[in-house]
Amino acid sequence: MNREQRIVSAALQNRGAFYQVSPLVTEGVFSRHIQLVWDMIDAFYELDEQAMSIDKQVLLDKIVLKHPKHESHFSHLLAEIDEVSVPNTVEEWLDLRRASIESRLAEAIMAGDGKDVINELIEERDLCEAQKETEDDSTLIGMSLEKVLKIVAPENIIHISPESLALRLDGGLLRGTQSVIYAPTEVGKSLLSIEITCGLLRDGRKVVYGGNEDPARSMLMRIYSNLSGMTKKEMQENPQDAEYSAMMQGYENLVFLDLSPGTLSDFRRAIERHSPDVVIVDQMANLDAGKVMSKVEKNEYFATQFRSMAKKYDIATIMVHQASDDAYGKRILEKNHLYYSNVGVQGQMDVMIGIGMSADDERENKRMICLTKNKISADHSCFPITVDPLTSSVVE
């Protein structure tokens, strides 16, 4: 098999491999017939969101249906494709793409191409590098127990609020991990993310908060309210007291990105400039991927990219995401209640925090937190919290 056929084989064997390579495929990379096969694989996965792989004969039947005159050619092409090592093939593709991008970048610089062209190539190279890092987990040989225990020592845990959540995460989050907060609209995603943010600020942690859902002034008002403990009306009556109180509680450790809708590069630049402990993405589904994708592909793509950033920069990332329509009115959420994701986003998370609410809960300012995934402590319990909408905080 040639390189193109190995890439196709990996995509047939593993849906995840297809999604990892697909965002990097640009026009003219594949030969004409391989590109047609790739497009059919893309259409198959988009139509069947449950499929984790594709049978070669099923794919051939679909191709022949559209191109009956070329049955012999495609039969021969697919017959040559055998199973391959998916991780190795994906890495091979990424190495090839990175070399190609760096060559084009060097040519653009030598030719004096415009800043936009050069920046676009740099961003494409960075995305390729980030994708490779996701596949290339570090191999640790002979690490002592002392070093392993140091990673999870209390002083290295990023403590979060509310305390009821922290207790179920053995104190908080670990660097290099990724979490998701998800709930239906108007249930409390932003409130919980603000509570977590303000708890981090009080602990002296630096937070990059990327907001593309609600207006920045509205979110900052709510953060001020949480930190100062004052309602909007009280802050309007005593603005100096409110600001002083918020500053004393760590407001200056916040880097707020007002995005519309925002890109990976926006976050990468902020991370490299400000060196945060935690990055919060509110909301993941609104970001611009710079490429046409289905909603399922887009969600998995961003989940993969931000997980890679968490590892690369030794930070914790928290994604804010919508719950699916069938989560409305439910107190207990499950992993499959994520909006437009079957397994892709879930697979990129170390902690999944679902927020449920019934009609009675809403009247009583109650919410139900469900740890639907927890690789930190393995506690998958659901527990109630009380919220104060006027100060965007959790009442313990």
C-alpha cells in the first residue's frame, strides 16, 4: 500500500482517525480517486453518527452506485487496502503535512508574501503540531512512585469551588486534564463556570476565560458580583466598594477574552502571553474551526485540540457545552446528554459535570450536579447544590 491507501485504511478502521486527519486535508493533497473515496467516507460518517468504522465492501457498493463505470478501478483500489496501525498511520500523515506546511511557509517568507498568508500558514502548522501531540503521549519509563505521588500532592492540585464539587474530585483538578460543564439552556452552565472561576481567582490562580455566548459586560458584571458578594443593585449603589472587594478577592488574576466567536489561535496566544493555570471556554460549540464541518466533527475537533493544549501548556482546560434537547427538565444527566456528540467529546474529557434541573428545582434555586465521568477520583455521584442567581454563586 502507498501512503494514501494507508491513510484511507486508518479512516475506514477508526472514525476517530478520520476526524483527526480530516481537518488537515486540503485540496490537492490526495490523488483524484483517493479524494473521491475520502469524500465518500466523510459522507458515510456524517450520515451514520453511530458508526465507528466502515466495511470496505459497503463503501465500494456506495461508490459504484454513484460511479458504475468505474467499478473495476475502485474494486482494485480498495482490494489493495489492508488493515494498518491506526496511530502510526495518523502520525505519518501528520509528519507529512507538517513538512509540507513548513516548506510552503519557507517559500512564502522568501517570496515576501503578505502577513495574512504567512500567519495563516503558521496557524496551520501549529494546528498540525497540536494534533500530533494529542497522538504522541509521552512515554514514561521507570518513573519513581515519589514523582508520581508528587503530581497528585495537595499543593499541585488546582482547588476549585464549590467545595462539594472539589471534595468529589479529591480536592480539584490536575494539570494536563480537561473537563466539560454541560446543561440545557438557562440551567446554570455560566453560573457554575463563574463560581469555579471566582474560586480559582480567590486562590491566586490565573484564569483565561474565553466568552463568546453572553455579552462580555454581562459576564464581567456577574464575576464582579460573585467576588464582591454584592448584587447588581448593590454594586450600582456602591461601585467603589464593589470594585475594591473584587480586587481583594483576586479579580486582577482574570484574563477575559471577548470573542465573537473566537478561534484556537485566540486561546493559544492568550495562554502563551499570560501563562494561566486554567482556561475556560464558554462555549466550545460557538468557536470558529476555519473549516466546514458537521456539528459532531466540530465538537470532537475542538475537544481534541483543547485537550492537546492542556497537555502542552501544563494547564487545566474547562469546556462549557450545551446539553442535548432530551436533557430538558431532567435532574439526572448522563454522558450521552452532550449536544451533538456520541463518544468523541466524551472521550477527550477527564471530568464531565452535568447540571440537571426540574421545575421545582428552578423555583427553589436548586440544581443537581452529576459527575458523569471522573477519571480523577472515580466518584460518579450526583449531588444537589443551591444557587444564588443574584450573585452568580453557589451557596454552601
